[in-house]
Amino acid sequence: MQTLIKTSIMQLLELYRQDPRADKLNLTAGIYMDESGTCPILDSVREAEAFRVQNQSSKATFNLTGAPDYQQAVRTLLFPNMGGSGETHHVQVIQTLGASGALHLVGKLVNHYTPNAKIWLSAPTWENHPAVLNSHAGGFGHYRYLPAHLDEVSLDTILADLESAKPGDYVLLHACCHNPTGMDLNLSQWTKMADFCAERHLIPLFDFAYQGFAHSPERDAELFDAFKERVDRFLICNSFSKNMGLYDERIGALTLVFKEEEQALDWNNTAKRLIRSSYSMPPTHGSFIVSHILNDPDRCARWQQELAGMCNDLHTRRAAFFTELANAGIQDQVLTYRQQQGMFVMLNLSEQQIDTLRERSGIYLLGNGRISIASLRTEMMPRFVEALKSVI
Ligand code: LMR
């Protein structure tokens, strides 16, 4: 039997495509599928695209870091309450190819300004994090991301591991829907994390690929208030792949949140040079869709409803899956957490059990036990749970 523990999502997808079995089940990538097995195009997105086709008058573009309308849309989505005279930080939004493109740009920026700085990653983390950040030379540190109990991540373990970080190092944090565990810090833990970063002069770097999938776009962004109150600078990499279903547009942003305006502008200028010397300019179709929706209150409300629909569906599916596990009497063996958010659930399975599921039943999940609940239709759950039971 082929051992796939080191196999990436892309390799697993290729194997899945080649698998001739009709009842094969793909639980690998974080892509929202509805109960009919389709990754839907949102109505709000269709409308924005139709509007563009009707009204676009030119294809000329000269915005290295994205159009001002797009930057405004992202700024408001990340910081709904921003503005007014009490503002402490300067915010620069840079359009990128999804959150991955933003992370890649961060790697280059870190390398430009502080080539010896380390970037600290959670263990486990998204398998592609080291690769997209590898344009920086300072290397990686790792902090363990472990359960304190069924309902909570152990912040003590995280902070104990980050004791070894040096001032100026970056800490990559998953703002919500931690990938792969699905288990997030709560607001009081985020506040402690912000205090810790402030005391140690560590720079928080947020991967925010799943905004809106834990609670709502606004609530999922609340943690940033704690960081704005405490730290001098932080970076946010967000994406519209998941929350607008714009997977194929590769649209996201790197947002610089800096107390010092001069520094923010300098970073922004460096980003412009890096962009110009790599892909020259970003595309505009995805960014148009995003700003068309977010900058209009009615369209934005409609999108939020569609997003809430996907989010509620995931909560319902997760609950149904947990019930199936409980009914089969294997819930305690299989689950580490009970309070996950977003698209993923981690299962306590050995490499061999994961291989057996794939070989014997055509069920594909990641080698670390992560499944995408967003791809698990309710009607498939009994079969999946039956197969799980058979390998335990
Ligand atoms: C995932 O973790 O499944 C997603 O982020 C999709 C990807 O590109 O890996």
C-alpha cells in the first residue's frame, strides 16, 4: 500500500481524479460544496459580473496595489468601525492573489526589511504555509497548537513555545477557522496573545482566509481591535476565495496596519516595487466584484445573507456528523475538539487508518487526519462513518 502521509492536497486530488470508483469521496480541499455537490456561484457575485459586462468601458489598468474602491472595500470589511479622530493606526491595503499571494508578498517584505527575522508557524498549520512564505531567508519557528480540553486550545503551550521568539520575529496566526484544526482562540485568549506580542515586540501576521465562516464577517474581525489597542504593527492576509466563492479569481489582500505612517508608506512603496518586478500589476475582474458588492450597503447585506447560509450549513453538517459519530459509538476516539469552526475537522486517525480508508473505501482525506466538512454532504455521512468505524 502506498503511504501518503507526506502527500499534498494537490497530489491527493490528482489521485482522486484517477480513482475509477463511482462512490469515491473527496474530503481534501477546503472548498464549499452544497448538498447537491456543487460549489455554487453566489447570486451577489453573478449580479456584479453581469453589471461589469454591461458597464465596463475600458480594460486599461495602472494600479499596482489595486483600485482605490477595492482597497476601501477591504479596509471596511476588516475594520468596520474604523475612522474618526481617535484612529491610532495607518492602514494600507494591497491587492494580492488570494491570501496565498499576500503571504508570499509578506515573505518578500520580511526578507527585504529584516532578513534574519523568523516567522513562527503553528504546528500543525496549513501545509502550504512554509512554501508560500519561503521567499524570506530567516527560517521558521514552530509553536504547538494543542487542545487544553475538548472546547479550548492551550494558549499556555503556544506562549511557552513563543518564549523563544526574538523581538522583530513574526507570528503567523489564523484569525479564525484554524487550518487544519478548526479550533480558534477565544477573544480573551486573543487579548492575551496581543499583550504577549506587544511585550516581546513580536509582529502578528494574520492569515484570514475564512472571514465570515466562524460567526459573521464583523464578529470574526473583532480580534483585530485587541491588537490595534496593543501592538504597533500587524499584517493581515485575507481572501475572497471562500467567503465570496471566488476561488478561481484569486482575489485577496495584504493589509498593513502600522502606528507609524512613514513606515506604512515605506512598506507600501516596497510592495509596489516587488509587485512591479514580479507580475507587474494585479488583475481587475475579481477586485471589481468584491468592491461592487462591499461598497454598496444593499448588495453587501445580500452577500452577508448568502455567506451566513453557507456558514450555517457548515454548522449544521458538523453537528450532524458529530451525531453520526456518537450514534456509531466512536465520537470520543475520533474527535479532538468539539467546538470547531469553518470548513475543517481533524480526526484522530493513524497514517495506516487514513491509507486504508483511501485504498479500501475510496475516501480521501489529508495525511494529518483533516477532513473538509464543506465537501461532506449529509447523505454521505452514514457511509463515511461506517468506513471510519471499520478502520478503528
Ligand atoms: C485548503 O487548505 O484546503 C485550502 O486552503 C485550499 C488549498 O489551496 O490548499
